[in-house]
Amino acid sequence: MLKREENHVFAAPVEAVVTRWTDAEFLTAMMQDQGSRKIAVTVERPSPDEIHVAITRQVPVEAPAMIRAVIGSWLDLTQRDVWQRQSDGSWHAVRDAKPKGLSAEGQCLLTLSADGDGGTQCAATVSVQSRAPMVAAMVESLMLEDSTRLLRQEFEAVSAATA
């Protein structure tokens, strides 16, 4: 398993950031901008303090030609984000992502908290794990790089939308 820590500061308050990150139209447009296609986003709000986001999409494979020859140029990805408001007003999200046809999965743990200046601190831990013998390290490394790149793009899109 590989892990990476990422941090970002949003100029907007926590609630505005959560609103964007759980808005189906915004997420669809953001993923289209990232190059994804066949995007379906469903948002459920079982309570005021919990939001479930389910996303399916095809993402372009950015990998060496030998890997694309095996898995193709597009990968079907299923993602589920579960957001929960904490008693201190912060929000935590667990994101699970599973590419179809690969014995690998990714997870991102997000924490959004007020920074004292009206903005939001975001701490994220991205992890990937592959159960494919012989190629696990290569698959994990490629997935970690791709997941981190997409997360950074999300940071920028959410920042721009909440400015």
C-alpha cells in the first residue's frame, strides 16, 4: 500500500466547500474538465450531518503504452464519498474508488476544518492498494500519482467555484 498526504487552504468557509464538493452538477462539470466521460453522479442526504455521493465515470488512462495495451485507454471507475459533519463543525469524508477490471482500489480521507480567518483547511490522505501479484508496486505507483493529480485538480476547481 502506498500513501500520500496533501493539504490545501480554501478561502471560503467549510460549509461552502462542502456544498461544492457534494453538488452533482458541479462534480459532473469538474470531471468533464478533467477529461472523464460517461459521468453519473448521485447525491443523497440521509441527514443534515451526512451526505453520500456516488459517482461512476470513465477516466482516461495515463500510463505507459504496455499498461494501456492491457487495460485500454479508458477505465471505468466507481467512487463513493461519505461526508459527515462533526460536532466541532468540521467535515470528514471517506472516499473509496474502485477501477473496474483491476485488482486495485484507492481511498482518500478528507478533513475540512475552519482556519480562523474565514477559510477552510483541508487535510487529505490518499492511499492505494493493489492485489495484483508481480505488478502491484507499478500499479500502486501509477494509481497514487493519478489520484493525487486529480485531487489537486479538485482543490483548484473547488477553490475557483467558492471564490
